[in-house]
Amino acid sequence: MQDIFKMRSYVRNKGLDTLIIKFLEIEDGRKQIISLGAGFDTRYFNLKSSLRKFYKYFEIDFPEITAKKVAIIRKNKTLSEIIGDDARIGRGDTEIYGSDYCLLSGDLRDFIEDLIPRLESNGFDRSLSTLFLSECVMIYMDPTNSNKIVEWIGANLNMAMFIVYEQILPNDAFGSVMLQNLKYRNIELRGIHAYPDLESQKDRYLSRGWTHAEAVDMNEIYDLYIDPKEHARISRLEMLDELEEWRLLASHYCIAWSYKISNESQIALYDSVKFENYKEKLPDHSIKITGD
């Protein structure tokens, strides 16, 4: 089972990183990223270390989480140096304010009333192209609250993208067991029945006026959108014995992404934020028979 979870983590991060990097490569000015419920994610540090350019990277989570993250960063010289010497710590040691990094404590249920004003006071610019990230976060929220976030972004930003990683398919046998196991741990996926499949994941945005939306499960990402050379490398590193279990698990997780833009001339730019289909690039070795 451990191999399955390693594989899930690999495909998840490979997929998310692919889309995030493509977003940063769009040539339409400065970019900012807002990670909702960022937890102990290190993506800011990875992007900065790989010399990816962005205006600012914001992270939001509950104060009990951000306090621990502040403490970890404080103790780690490498992480502190990446953020920069000008960074300040505030709000009872639960927040960090740097030149291109901002860690805020708060509750996403108060996104509009509390978090937006504090984001703006720390450099969030509504006029810039903005990517919002949610990795198994909004699915824990009541849809009424998560929908407000999607609606506010669509109504107030001219150039925005949303990328989510979430569980799907709660109503089949595997999905029911998954929800039961979470319930035993007092964990509830409040949003999974509102957006239970790939089509509803897309409709979450399209029904609220967003320009375009896509959603794929983890099997599709692994099969079509990860370089076959990586498949070979992984098979040498990990002998995945429980292939059927991996396929089942992967079908119950998805990555959905969407964009909302006001200027139609930018559609081609944002359409470029997608996965590259390696199957389409494979040479055609089929034998073609032609008549005389």
C-alpha cells in the first residue's frame, strides 16, 4: 500500500507543477499565486530555487498551522534565506511578510470579509494575473462557502486561474469505503457530493461565468501526460505490485483547472496551460497498405 501512496503523491505533484509552471510562463505580465489551505507545502521554495519568476506568492491556513510553519522557517537557515532578510513576522508569530512571499493566518470561510482586505494590505493586486491553488482544501468546506470564493474571484479579477486537486466518485463501492474510513477519523468531505465527478468539477466554474474549465483523473494524467521516459524510470525505482488498487485509487482523485479572462484576445495564452499528450507524440509504426 505504501507504494500506491508514493505513486499518488508523485502523479499529484507532477500534474500540479506542470500546470503551475505553464501558468508562470504565460507572457502577460507579472503573476501572483494564492495557495488556499497551504499547510506545510514547500512549492514557493521550490519555485524560487528553480528561478521561476513571479510577483508574489501568498499562502493561507489556520493560525495553528501557520504558527508551526513560521517556527520551522525560522529555524531553517536555507528557507529563511530564500524568503529574504527583509521578511517580517507578525500577528502573534503566525504570519510572515516578505517581498515576494506572504503567509497569512485565517479561515477560508471568511475569505471575502477578512482575508481579501489583508491580502490587499500585503500586496495582492487585483489587476494582475492570479493563480489560486486548492489541494484537498475546498472539498472539506461547505459548498456554500467554497462557491463564494469561486464567485468572488470571477467577479473581481480580470485574469484568474484556479487549480484544484480533489477526491471524486463518492457513490461507487470504493468511494463509499473511502468516505467511511474518513468518517471513522472524524473527517468529512463536505463538498464531494456537490462536485462528485469530472463534469461537475468543470461546471463549478462554467456555471459561474468562468471562461473555460478542464478536469482529468489521476489515471489519465499518468497514462497520457507524463513522459514515457518517466514511466520507465519509475518502474526501475518502484515495483508497483498492487496495480489494480492503484488504478482504483487514481480514478477517485482529479485535477481540475479553469480560467476566467475579460479580454478574449488572451484566450490562446491561457489555453496553453494544459497537459501535453505524450501518446499523440509517439511515432506511428503501423503498417499502411495502399492499393495499386
